[in-house]
Amino acid sequence: MIASWNDSYIEGTIALWNGEATKDGYKEMTAESFRRVILDHPYFDPESAFVLLADRRVKGFACGCAGDDLPLGDVAGYITCIVASEDVRGEETYGLLLDALERRFKELGKRQADVLFFNPMQLPWYIPNTPGHEHNNAPGVPVDGPLYPFLLGRGYVERARENAMYLPLAEFSLPAETAAKEAKAAAGGYEVGLYDPAMHSGIEEMLDGLNNPLWRREIAACAREGKPVVVASKGGRAVGFAGPVIRQENGRGYFSGIGVHPDHEGHGLGTILFYRLCEAFKDIGTTYMSLYTGSTNPALRIYEKAGFATVKQFAVLRKELLG
């Protein structure tokens, strides 16, 4: 039986998660973390969360979210997770949970279902072959897990492949090419360093030009609050960023992303920003960095030159919801 969410299912859902989702590398949940990551999230909707019950036990859990203010939010509902117990897992079980999510998205007027990195409900996962190092967000469906082939069989189309990459910062040093790249950028009037409101201006205009609402909110707030952000500037005006530079309690370097305003591309600023971001993290005692990028993104080579290695792949999927 499929049932809509209520809090009486918390204990059973956590047990299911810790027994099954962890097999795909997701971090285990406690009552506190389940509430923080799922139930207390601003985009959690109890009508977009479902459990599969058998003999009054939680055997499956599915959660999605939607919001017109999200990227693609006017047309898309996001699938956050679908988890099923191994003893009932299969086409029928996954199908019941997926059907419930898709019906809910249609009720909300959405025309497509997406599994992608824009989902604001972020699921942490462990980086393989590390001492418990973790990444804060799964940017799609793990390609080595059982849900991936099921979704492909149900009409979902793979739109991109995301490479999750990892670097222990003890192994990082500025690549030899950095000085030459910075000299070339300087000849064009560009500088890269930590944001200083006494020296830099125009950061909000730069973020507007990047057209990413998540960056617009977070990076602008960090600049206002004095949290470190690496910026590229010309004549004192910000034209690109990397950051913020925040060491998380687990030792990971948290950053939102890297961007260069379209009017200032082609000067090697993205590469310089990234290398200086890695250096800034190392300087504050950060243990490791992790990130994800498209498998065909040219920036992949920049990350590899810095010492990053691909440790896991995720698929970005979409299905058009008809009828």
C-alpha cells in the first residue's frame, strides 16, 4: 500500500534508509539529520513524499519537491530519492513509488520530472575509498545503483553524466602554469584575490550576469557577511568568483561554484580562480575538496591538472509528463 507522508513513518523510514540507501553510498540518517535534510527543509512537501507499507512496515520511501522559484521550477518537479527494501525491490515496487511522485507533479501543474543538481534537497554521500569523507549533494542518480536502469526503462532520458571528483588537499600545489596564466591575465588588466569590500565593487552585477539564482543569493550574502570569496576583478570591479571559502566541520571545503561573467571569458580567469580557491582552502586547514562537473565539460581538465580524480558518476535524467 502506498501512503502519503506523516511523521509516524519517521522511525521506519530511517531504518529503511540506513539499510538500503547506504548501499548506494548515501550517508546514514539519524532522527536529527533526517529532520534537517528532509522534513524541516523549506521545500519539503508532505504531499510529495510517500511510503510503501507491507505488514505495517515501511518498505519503500519516495520524496520529491517543487517550487516555481527553483531553476526550471515553473515546469519541473524534482525527484529527490526513491528507496526500496531489497526483499521487495523491483519493477512493481519502484513503479508504485514513482507513479505517486509523477501524479503529484502533475497535480502541481508540472510538465516534466527531473533528477538533477538543481534539487535544493541535498543528500550527502560518502566518497569511496576515503576515511568517511563525504560530499554534501548527490547531483543525480548513481549510475551503478538499481534505480538508474529502472528509470531508463520507465521513459527517463539521460541528459548528462556528472563526474564526482575528489582531492585530498595535502596533495595540492599550484600547477606550474599558474604564474604564466596570471601574468597573461594581468596584462589584460585582471587580478584574482580574496574579495575585499574596500577594494572591490560590482559583485551583485557580476552575479546577475551569471544568471544563476542560487549563486546570486549565496555569494552575494557571503560578500555582505564577510565570508571569504575569491574574485576576479578588472579595475576593481568583480567579473568572476570562486567560493565561498568555508571549511566544514567534517573537514571538507564547501564552495558553491565558480563563474566568470560572459563579457570577460577567454582570459583564463576560471582556471586561475579555481587554483587560487584550492590554495585558499589549503591555507585554512581544509582536509579535502570534492565537486561534480559534467563528463563533457572542458573544466574537467582543469580539475584533473589540480590533482582531482573522478570517484563516482551520477546521471541527470528527465521525463516529459504527458496527460
